[in-house]
Amino acid sequence: MSESILPQLVMIHEQLSLLPEISNSEPYHLAAYQPGDEAAWEAIIGESFQSAFSFEEFMKKDVEFRPERIIILWKGDQPVATASAWHQAKLGSDMGYLHMVGIMNAYAGQGLGQKITHAALIQMRNDGRVKSLLNTDDFRISAIKTYLRLGFVPKFTHESHEPRWKEIANQLQDPEMKRTIAASS
């Protein structure tokens, strides 16, 4: 089976209520999307995914668009990272969907991906969601580590998922993360 046709990996966070609150800490600040932030969002996502994305097409036209669901992390007036606390009706009213997470390359490896993801999860909880789901790719090891640290676990929704998660576990240096993946099978 070619990896290019394999479905994305799925992870679930079962208890958003367990997440601690999050606060701004200098020199960074979290803010919900405001009109005029489109270029900032497009810059972050474009650099993260190495492809152009239109805010209008990917976010604003979506029936689930709400400004407060799109969180941007700023350093002064520089956009650093973004994550969205989305909802998909097909998942039910208690399940949020972590959507369009990205960070500017210059800020990678500083724990800011975890901060922005945590902020999106808190927004989901504020929206009344109890759980969260996300899709990710096998090669996004840094992102997977972040998701595991925040309480996400693998969810097997395709026959290819178990062997792929075993391969990811082999790449991780953290024994606790390896145990979390192993316990999910």
C-alpha cells in the first residue's frame, strides 16, 4: 500500500477538563483572530505546510468559522504560531477538532507549538467540547510528541494505523510516549 494514499493518523484527547488554564507570558501573547489577521495566518500556515493556503477559502468560508476559534500566538507584532479549535458536526456536539496547527520555522523547538495547541484545546473546552480529535501525518514527529504531551492518544481508524504507530514509537526517545502508543493498540 502506497503511503501517499494512506489515511492520516488520528489522535484523540478524551478529557479536555483535565487541562490547566493557560496564560500569556512575555514576550508572547495569545489572541483570537481579528479582521486583518488573514495575512498573518496565511504566512504561518504557508511556511508550516510549505504550500499556499487562503484564509478565506480554508477558514472563513467554512460553516464552522468563528473568530474566537482561531488562535494566533504573537511576539510583538510578529505572528509566530496558530491553531484552530474547530468543530465538525459529524463528530457530535462534545467533540472538538484540532485544525490547521502551524508554527513559523524560526520559532520551532521552543515549546510554542505546545502553547498554541493548548490554547486551542482550552477554546474547545470553552465552547462546551469534552473531547478533541486531530489528524496528523507520520513524519510530523515533533507535532506528535506535542500532542502526546498534551494528553492525546492514538486512535486506530484504519488497518494501516497500528503498524504505522509502532514505527513512530520506535522513533521516539521518550519511554512514556512509547508506552502511551503501545497502550493504545
